[in-house]
Amino acid sequence: MKRKKTICLILIGLGLTILTGAVMGQEKKSYKEIERTLKSDTINVSADSLWTILRAFDKVSHWASALDHSEGTGKAKFEGTTCNERVCLQKNKKLVEELIMFNDENMELAYVMTEGAPGFVKLAKNHWTVHEISTNKSLVQMNVTMRLFKFMGFFLGGIITKEMTKQVATLLNDLKIYAETGEISEAKKVQISKLKKEKLIK
């Protein structure tokens, strides 16, 4: 009888240990993390010229066809910047992105989305770095991090990753054209024309 009682207590203790471990594991990482490193094609301008475009954090909509409008807000927290956040409009949807790192010397910046992400997105962060290839050749690298709440992340992770990769490819193509020619891409021209017809811009 005593032996049975001892075995029973051991099993209960083991069960509690497993349960506690499972709960702690869920608390430790209750999300699915997606990390991708994406690079542009070679852009035929100097690294300094490319960085001049990208460091203008609040003016991204001037050349990016995915965005209808962008403007800076908030007092600058980093030397060399003019704002702390940028507010973007994408098909009448408001997106707010906050600078969390900016370095002119290393030609890099990072930002996190603070408003506008779908409810199942726990974190959306991007880190841009300009790399010099040669005197008049450079590229930009993006390190994208997304955290999705686990249940939705399981079902939508693949779709979101595919769509994100597609959007970044379009963005990088817009950037390459703008950097090399000083002109906006055809996709951006079409977008502006559409916005004018809808009287959303003058």
C-alpha cells in the first residue's frame, strides 16, 4: 500500500513538472517568428547616393509605389534625422512606423510598426543597411522580423511570408529605378495617376 502511494505521488509530481514546463514554454514563446534577409539587385549608384535616398525616412512614398503618402511626426531622437516616426497611407489604411535605430556612418536604420498591423501580428520590424560594392555600385539589405500569434501564425505564416517577399521585391525595384534615373518607376506613375483620378491628390 505504501509502495503504491509512493508511485502515485511520483506520477503526480511528474505530471505537474510536465504541465509547468509546458505553460512556461508557452509564456516564453507564444508566437511564431519569421525572419528573412532580402537584398536588392546591384544598384548602379554609389553607396552614399543610395543612403541619401533611404535616410530620408519620412519621404519613402515619393518613390515607393506601395504607399500613397508618407510624412514624419514626432521630435527626432537620433542625430541626423528629422522625425521620430513616419505616418504612411496605403489604400486609405494608416500605418505608423517608429525609428528604433539610425546611423549615418554605417548607413543603416531600423524601424518597428506601432500602428496598422493586422491583429494577429505581434511585431513587425525592418532593418535596412546600405552596402558598397564598388565606387558606383551598391545594394540595400533588409532584415525583416515578424512575430505572429501562434495559432494564426501556424495557418498564415507561409502566405504572409510569400506576400511580404513579393512586396519587398516591388519596393526594391522602385528604389533601383529611382536611384539610378532620378525618375519614379512606372508602377509609381500608374499609382499617382489613379490617385489623381480619384481626387485623393492634386
